[in-house]
Amino acid sequence: MGTRVLVVDDEKLIVKGIKFSLEQDDMKVDTAYDGEEALRLARENEYDVVLLDVMLPVYDGFEVCRQIREFSNMPIIMLTAKGDDMDKILGLDYGADDYITKPFNILEVKARIKAIVRRNTRNHPEHENANLLIKGDLKMELEGRRTFIDGREINLTGKEFDLLELLVTNPDKVFSREKLLTTIWGNDYPGDARTVDVHVRRLREKIEPNPKEPKYVHTKWGVGYFFKD
């Protein structure tokens, strides 16, 4: 089965154009024109990627993203017409995996979708015995991309999971923000080190008993982040 994408935008011509272009690459595309419809489809289906516009009727894209993160880790790419960095960071702060600023080139959209699908596929080991990472009371199921603390499942976004997996598999190794950015987001990602800081903060809020005094993900001041074994 091909890549399944949900495209959410209230501008029907944009949706029509994206849908046509993605279907040329054998992707299966569902569409929604407001936040309420988007949430209904996201609850009823499992998508490989959600393209989510910020400015939507009923619920805006940030609220849709926040609510999706309550029940799913499906990758979300925010589409924003605003160039302000804070809007982009806010989108990531709500749990988005990536963002694209309008007006965009459809080839860029396709490239981002394919990169996310490749990354998710690469993170699914072929052998069951390579499926588990266990560090004390932290357990990661790599194939199912699930994370547990003391047996309680923690709902991580795709990027949060990738970030934690990289740190856990390299205990006590300090990664600079720039290294994390290129490793997790790719060399062509247009964001900066603040993207890493936002994701580390969100990750700590989810997995740390006290995010202000981390047990797992630590900061090496002036250098970067590391997982304490």
C-alpha cells in the first residue's frame, strides 16, 4: 500500500493541487477543509503524514495538532503562510514534526513527505530481537515506536522518539545542538538549534519525573545534550 496522506487546508484550490500532485506519485490522499473534519479523519484513519495548514476554520492548525498528539504519533507537517520564526517554533511546540512556509514548491512538499516516510521505515528493525531498548525503568519498542516509563506508555512525536532513541543508544555521549539538528532533521532542514531545544524541553516534560532536574536527558552547558546511563 502506498503512502497515505491527509491534506488539511481551507483553500480548496491548494488542496486540489497538492492532492493531484501527490497522487501522481501513487500516494493515497484524503482531504479536509477545517479543523473539525481533520480531527475526525485523523481519529478514523492512520496516516503516514498529515499536511496541516495553520489558518483553519473551527479549530486552527495548532489546536488540531495538539489534539492529534493526544491519540496518535502520526507525523505532522505544518503549512504556514507566516514567515515569523515564533509561529514556526510554536507549531513544533504543539507536537509538529516539520513545517513548510507558503508559498511552497510542491517538489519540496513531496521531498519532505518522502524523507519522513523513509525515516520512519528505517527506524523499524527487521528482527524482533532488535526491537527493544531498555535503560532502567525506560523501555523503547523500536519497531512499534512506543515508549514506556515504569510500564506507563508515553506518547512521543516522531521527532521526539528519534531524538530519544539516538541519545539512549549513545549513552553519555554529548551531542551538540547542530549535530542533533542534522542527524534528526537532515542537512537540508531550514530550522536552527532552537528547534532542538524545543523538542528536548517537550521530551523532558513527557519522560522526566522532574523536568527541571532531569534523570534521563541532561544538558552539557555550552555543548549540547546527552543521555545519562
